[in-house]
Amino acid sequence: MTAPAWTSGDVTVELGDDHVATVEFHRPPNNFFDVALVHDIADALAWIDDDGSARAVVLCSEGKNFCAGATLGGGGLAGGERVTNLYEEGIRIFQSRRPIVVVVQGAAIGGGLGLALTGDFRVGAPESRLSANFAQLGFHHGFGISATLPPIVGQQRALEMLYTGARLNGEEAHAIGLLDRLVPLDDVRAEAHRLAAEIASSAPLSLLSIRETMRGDLADKVRVATEREAQEQDILRKTDDFAEGVKATAERRPPQFAGR
């Protein structure tokens, strides 16, 4: 097995001969994230930009699920300062310059969906599960989803996902554009690499120029969005409903919200 070209913490980078870099994070089976993981993903993408040999990126994870959300108490849904740090690191992902294709095997839930939305494209399978489940936790969405989700699925679909916390399977997600390619589960990573290689076959300077035109202001939009999201999360984190939402999720039962 070839040694990774770059590694830090739970994140590795492999460089292919086809000008595709594979960024993989390793926290199986569910790949819950915290500030440290998002920081290392951002560092990996910055290293790829500096190295310059890759023209497109595959972002993937080891295990059953792409990312089942934030580690409770580990910098994801913890105190306000940690959330601010988390979102600052997330903005760095949006500042990367290469097109990103995300492999969504299994679940991309809550903040995991936010991480999947950092990519230009998402490839999944019928077994994929995607959900902005924040309202079912008594919480407010984050990770810049306010800025990233509506342009992909439309304002009305975004509102429905955020208000209901509905869990979409791969076919449902593909039908509304949340997944760009839908293939059998065993082919998800290969299909993502094929798409990234197709992108990487284009003229590299044109790719950088076009992506800057199309997505160059996204990091700034995410920064504005996360400022609002963090404020609302700080308010809701102190409510009884949030405590009930987290408890109900842990106990695998419907929450009983009281509006306080």
C-alpha cells in the first residue's frame, strides 16, 4: 500500500496520477466530527492547493457512514466558543480552490450534511441517508447550511428539510439534486473518483478561474451565515427543548417538546 502524501490526525491525502487528490478522514464507523477533525480537513485542502499537482479532490471517509454529525461535547454542539472555532475551520474548507466531489456512503446527518455540502458535488447510493435533523434536536442548523442548502435544492425544499428534519434516502436526495450521482453502494467511491478525474482532465487554469467565478464568494456567504447560526445555537442550547431533543435521540424515542 502506498503511503499517504500527507497526514495529520485522522486525515490522510493520497495523490493520483490522474491529478485527483483523495482526502479521507478515519473515524469509523460513524465519523463524528469535532474542531480538530474539521481543522485537519481544512489543512489537507490547503496543502493540496499549495502542492498544486491535483486539479480535483475526492472527500471521503472510512466506515459505514460519511459523517453522522458532531461529537456532542467535543467541539461540535458544545459551548459557543468551540462552535465559533468549528465554523472558522469550516470556512477554511470553503476557501479551498480545487473542485471537491464528496462520497456520501451511509449517513450525512446534521453537521455531517453541512460537511457534505462543502463539496461541489455529492455521489451517493440508494442506502445513503441525508438529514438536516436540527429541529428534531430542539436546535438550530449550523455549518453554513443557511447559505449552502437552498442553492442546491431550492428554498422550499430547504425549508421543508430544516423545519421537519426529514431523513431522505439516496433516491429522494438524488431527485431533488442533493446527490448529483446515484450508483450502487459498492460503486460510490469509484464513481466519485471518475467524476473528479473527468473534472481534472479539463484545463487546470480554466478550472481555477471558473470555480472562482462560480464559488469564489461562497466562503464569505458562509461566514455571514455561521455568525447568525452560532448566535441562535447559543440561545437554543440553553433551552429545555434542546436537552429533551438530545436525550430523546440518545434513547431512540420521539422527543416531547414543551416550547421552553
